[in-house]
Amino acid sequence: MLNCRQASELLSRSRDEELRWTTRLRLRAHVVFCRCCSSLERNFDTLGGLIQDKSADEADEQWTEDLAEKISRQISQQSSEKDQSDSGDQDEADNKKDH
Amino acid sequence: MSETQSEPDLLEGLRAGDPEAFRKAVKTYAPRMRRTASAIAGEDAADDIVQECWISVVRNIKGFEGRSALGTWLISIVANRARSHLRKTNRQDKRRREPIREESLDDLFDQRGYWKTPVSDWGSAMPEGLLESEELRNCFRIHLERLPEQQREALVLREMNGFSYDDICEALDVSPANARVLLHRARTVLFRMVDGFRETGEC
């Protein structure tokens, strides 16, 4: 039988990965009888919502429009320039992040 | 992570240097990039970081091989730049962003591994509207900023951007076991913070 500490770790993991069915079964068996861990599972959902903070999206709209316009204009200006060699160190680092 | 249906078409347009494709890509991805930059490096720096990223993307899009989803690549770039920015500013101002006290899980559980104090379901135990209140959101942002760097990044990449363990491990250069611990610790700290706010109304 899992204790609450183990269950809380598995509740966190279950948000990020598919647990093995035996592990899922043990976790469910704990959560169904443990009011605290049952609450924690729902509270983790709430935390996820707070991190995503969708309320910020509305404020982003005008800024996104302006940035899109700026980048689009820059592309238009650069369309005749084919020389891509002048990218800095950070650009090279960014390229390495292409996984 | 969920991406737009037309990502291959969008990518083709970006590689061809089509201004309209860039406009569409910015509209699709920039809000999430901004939130990511803000969560890692702070709100004040987020706009500049995202703008710099797009300038870099304009230059480097032809080198993007498509081994990851476009959104994952963009978020990785923004997280990388936000991290660099944060380290630079932290070096300049040591007083900024004093890290939160690393809470031991032993504080929460007794020797047998059971909760020391009962956990309330926020959905039913919180005063109405508190979860949506600006005070709580501000307090939450402050605590998110004060998490240890890797915990914060892991949580932002996972919960805000839907990164897989593999993507998190690659972005943070940690093992899957480490990623699990980072995410669990980060969630536990923020859980305690919201719980404290619920009880006292203070940040």
C-alpha cells in the first residue's frame, strides 16, 4: 500500500507521463481512500491552470499584432538579401537547440 | 504539444522567406513564447527576449531540420535566451530574485509518509473568486520567479508548453529522474504557497 508521500510523487508524475497500469492501480487504490491525496490531485490541476495563466493572452493581442507586423516587414526588406552568414554566436547556439 | 494543423505548410513558407508565413507564425507562437520568457526571466525582459528570438529565427529558419515540432524549437530558443538574460542580470544585481527556501518534503509528511496536516480541496475550500483574484495571481508569479532556476524552467516547459520528458531533459541537460524530481518539488512549493495564501490571504 502506498503512503501519501509516495502517492504525491506519483500524482505529480501522472501529469507528465503515462504510468504503468500496475502503478496506476496502486495510486488509484490510495487516492480513492485518501481525501488528502484526492484533494492534492485536483489542486495540481488548479496549479497547472495558474501556470498557464490564460488571462494574459488578451493583453498579448496588440503586442503580438505589432511584433508580427515588425517581423513581416523585416522579412520583406531582407528578401533581396541572400547573405545569411552574418549570424552571431547566440544564433549558432540557437541552431544547436534544433532537436 | 498541440501545434497548428498546417505546420508543414507554415514551415515551408518560413523557409521560403514568405512575410505572410512569418506573420502567421508570430501570431501563433509569440504569446506562449512571451509567457515563457516572462516566467523565466521576468516580465520586464520578456518583450525584448521574444523579439530577439524572432530576429534569430528569421536568420536561422533554413537550418531548422524539423526533428522537433516548430513550437518546441521556438520555445527552446526563448527559454535558452531567457536563461542567459537571467544569469546576466543576476550577476549584475545579486539582490534580485532571492531564491525561495527549498522546502523539504519532510516538512509535509510524518515518518510513516502520511500528511502532517490535512490537504483541503481548493475548489470547495477557497472563498469564491479567490483563485481568479489578481492578488493570488501576482503572488503566484512572485513565487514562480523565486523557484530554483531548473525547477521553474521544468515546470514552465511542462505545464505551460506541454514539453515531454525528453524535450525537458534536452533543454535542461538533466536525466529523466532529475526532471521528475524537479517537477515534483516545484509543484510542492507552489502548492504550499497557494495553500498558505488561501489560509492567510497574504503573499
